[in-house]
Amino acid sequence: MKKLLVAALLIAALSGCMPTKQASPEQIKDAPAARIFPIDAQGEPTGTITVTRDVGFVGSGCYMGVMVDGKMAAHLDPAERLSLVLAEGRHVLTATPVQGRGLCGVLQSEKTNNSRRRSTEINVRAGATQAYRLYSSAEEFPVIEPAF
């Protein structure tokens, strides 16, 4: 019994250090429509962005939110992809913890979640598709950055 307890504590301690990684093309699936939310209408010309959430242990039991210009666009599970058509020009993508599923939503207040948001400014090019990845850092802060 003692060995089992030690093993469980060791796994729990190390799980915060386990990185995520970009999902392989075979793993990626589109986010379900129920977790994609309307954003403001986009004028012409437009470009496309795709945001794909990494796979891995860190944060995998919780949704992670993607915001565009301050509005929630989707809640993503690991290996899910969101594709959006946006007007050409400057936009702000934000990664944010999401309340409502698993322990992630139970133990954190909205104020705490808001303080953990991380944003990046992007420049959408007309007719182009740009890829971004979404993942949890070792400190459990969400990160959104260009995917290569």
C-alpha cells in the first residue's frame, strides 16, 4: 500500500513537467460546432487561420479557450482544430483557461482564469492560411503561437 501511495505521489508530482506536443495530422479533428461561438462579421478581403491544440498530459482534462479580438471563438480539447475566416489586417488571438469541465473549472475563479490569459497579435493576409498552436505551459498558463 505504501509503495502504491509513493508511486501515485511521484506521478502527480511529475505530471506538471510533462510537455505537450503538436498533434500529428492523423490525430487532429475539427472542433464540434457546439463549442464554436460566433464572432463579429468579417469584411473583405479575408484570410484563414487555424488553431490546433496540442496533445499531451498537461491540461488535457480541461477545455482551453480561443478568443479573437476579445470574443470567445471556441473551447478546444486536445488535438482539436478551429478554422476561422478573418478580415485582412491586425487581430489579437488569446488563449484562456475555461471554466466548466473537470477540476479546472471547479478550483479556479473567473478572475484567476482571466489573469492567466495570454495573447498574441497576428496579421491576417488576404487569401493566405496561417497556422497556430495552442498548449499549456509547464506553469499551466495557456500559450498560443505560430505553428511550424
